[in-house]
Amino acid sequence: MIRHEDLEFRELNSADEQQALDAHQEMLEEDFQFLFWTSNGESWEDYTCRMSSWRRGEHLPDGWVRTGFFVAVEHGYILGRVSVRYELNESLEHVGGHIGYGVLPDSRRRGVASALCRYGLQELAAAGVAKALITCHADNEGSKATILGCGGVLDPRLPSVRNAEGVEELRFWVPTS
Ligand SMILES: CC(C)(COP(=O)(O)OP(=O)(O)OC[C@H]1O[C@@H](n2cnc3c(N)ncnc32)[C@H](O)[C@@H]1OP(=O)(O)O)[C@@H](O)C(=O)NCCC(=O)NCCS
């Protein structure tokens, strides 16, 4: 298991480029977007500035809500990431929710997703959000266990929905503190 004193949560910085792009590439193989990165010619510096401005709620694309992006780092190595939507729009309320996380394959089953999820919950609590919506594929046992371990309870009104691809997603509410 991860030692919490060894884990740092922070925004991406200019020194993270290679590691973060490698992580993005590796997780694309599992169909998971590690970064909100599009190779459209944007420099890494501009990308990290874009992420920071989104965290402040500035320069958001149309229809997007304020969003934070944080990596979990152990001894200088990025192990995973969490994105935090500080509010919900209609689409996130349906599927997507407040928090999304991913852990690199070599760092799984050490409690990293649980720590990332708890960090995201703390961020939301600090922003005044009392309950977080977290959704996951119905067959994603790891994510389901992570959410349940953080105190998640299925939405009694709408426990599951189909996402845009027709896949069943479970909808959990998790207290932030
Ligand atoms: C799902 C994922 C985030 C889990 O990350 P992780 O760091 O291995 O999770 P943790 O070590 O914190 O484990 C949390 C719980 O999930 C369980 N778990 C983790 N992976 C599991 C798996 N593949 N099958 C069953 N249970 C699993 C752990 O045993 C633990 O349960 P416990 O608290 O009852 O002991 C990781 O596999 C991943 O990034 N997958 C690809 C991206 C993804 O699915 N993101 C989530 C989108 S909603």
C-alpha cells in the first residue's frame, strides 16, 4: 500500500511534460484520457497554464464548468490523476459527475485511486460542495470499490444510466467530509 506521507497532490508543472505525455499515451491503450491534451500544436507550458486557468474558472470552453486537475506524485513519479468538476451541468449530472480519476497500470492496487478520490472530495468540500456525484461503468470493479470505500451510496432515484455509447454507468453520491 502507498504510504500517505510519500504521496503529494499537485497541479501539473513545466517539468512534468514527458512523464505526463507518457502516462497519457499508456492509458489511451485502455481508452482512458489521462490528460485533457489534444496534440493541436499547443505547447506544454500553454497546456499547464490552460489547466490552471480552468481551475480558476477562466477561459473555459462553452458549456464547461470550473475544473481542477491534480496528479498524485510519489518520489517524483506521477502515479495517477484526478479531475474535479466544482459544479455540475446537465450532462455531468447525468453521467460524469464531480470527480474522475485514473491510475497508471504499474501503480494499481496500492490505494492510489482511493487517495486521489479522497483528495478530490477534499477539494470539493473546500469549495462548499457537500455531496459529490461519481459515476463509473457498471463492470469497473476497481472504480466501484474505490467509490464505496469513500462512502459512496447509489443514487436511489437514478442508480444507473446508459452513457452516450450505450454502456451502463452507476451513479453514486459520496459525502465530501
Ligand atoms: C479503477 C482504478 C482507478 C483503480 O485504481 P487503484 O489505484 O488500483 O485502486 P485502489 O488501489 O485505490 O483500490 C481501491 C479498491 O478497489 C479495489 N480494486 C482495485 N482494482 C480492482 C480490480 N481490478 N478489481 C477488483 N477490485 C479492485 C481494491 O481492492 C480496493 O478495494 P478495497 O478498498 O475494498 O480494498 C484503476 O484500475 C484505473 O485507473 N483504471 C483505468 C481508468 C479507470 O477506470 N478510471 C475510473 C473511471 S470511473
